Amino acid sequence: MPRFLILAILLCLALAFDAGRVAASETTAGECVILLHGLGRTSYSMNKMADTLESAGFQPVNLDYPSRKQPIEELALDAVGQGLERCADLRAETVHFVTHSMGGILVRYFLGRERPEKLGRVVMLSPPNRGSEAADHLKSSALYKWFNGPAGQQLVTGPGGLPAKLGPVTFPLGVITGNRHSFFDSWLADIIPGANDGKVAVERAKVKGMIDFLVLPYSHPFIMDSEEVIDQTLVFLRFGRFETPSPLVDQSPE
């Protein structure tokens, strides 16, 4: 085969590869994902999720916010607002959210007041959507008050807690929660009714209006690091449903 013909074939293959790469990039490059960590945590806890999202073609915005310093209302406006600004700087065409624990309550508060035009889908990991009995039990503890600040007092169950005041969700939401607990949460797991992850009862992770609900065998502090949870998160962001519905619980909140 003549040398010039070989070179021409190689050039065509290279151009085809670049075109495919650009097309794949354009498919998800316009999709920004705002990640919000839980109470007392930092953005470091969401790094594995953020790295996987980036590898999958999304544009992650992994935020730090002072979860222990302000009430949820202020945290929500500041953190979510900052995330939306960063997604705008990235020229995102769609804005998704992935949250852990209290981060989900921030999103519910914000989206209940302002709905971005480019809003996509939301995945919440172990959210106290109906409060937490752990907060009920610990709210009077001086150590709990010091460590968790004003937001920790707002996560109680019942009408006194902020989650109960937020109402049903009106955005595409998938919730993943755990039914295992870490050894250091054993004492809390014993006082929380029913299946729980050591911080949040399975039933209290539910919220009216959610599209899908999944229970997996992971604990509250580490659920975001599970490969299975990360994979299911990607599936929901792409298709609006989890790959496998949970057979363990009724999906409808009381």
C-alpha cells in the first residue's frame, strides 16, 4: 500500500476519533452538578463522588459551606447561590444537585423559594427529609449544640423541625438511604425506630413528591463513598430513575 495512502487513512482515523471525543464531551459538558456535604463535614467527603462525576463528563462543583455556623435558611441561600453562580460561570445548560444528609435540606429550602430555569435532577443521600430522632435525642446536649450549631437544632422530627415545614418536593428527586450503621453509631441506631443508618431512619429519608427511592446496605457517614451508590447516582442523573427499585420498603411517605 502506498505510503501516502497509509498516512491518509491514519489522518482520517485521527479526525474521526477527535470528532467522537468532541461529541461525547458536548453530551455532558453542559451539565453542572452542585455537591453539598452534610452537617459537620467538608467538601472532602464528596471528593470521590465529584471525581467520578467528572470522569463521566459532568462538571462538578463541590462546595464547602460553614454547616456548623449558621441556620439552614442562611446556609441554603449562601451555598446554593454560590453553586449556581459557579455553574453559570461554566456556562452550564443544566444544573443538577447531589447532596449528603443535611445538604438535601438546604436544596429543599432553596428550591422551595427559587427554581433555577436550568434545573435538572436531584439525588439526595441519607437526607433527614422528615427530621432525625438522633437530633431529637441529642438536641439538649451541650456538646451537640456546640458541635452542630444552630442547624443541628433544626433537624428534629415533628412540626418543630425545619424539614416538616418545607412541604412536598416539586423537582425530579431520587433518594438513596442506608440501613446499616457504623460501630460508633450503634447506640443511636438502637434508639431510632425501624431500619436506619445510625443517624436517619429509612422512613424519615422519604419525602412526598420524590420520583424514586432506594435502600442500600451502607451507613450514614460513608454512603457517598460506595461504588454502588455512586453508580446509582449517575444513573438517576442521566435517566431520572435508579437502575433497581428498592424491594425493602414502601416508597410512599406517610
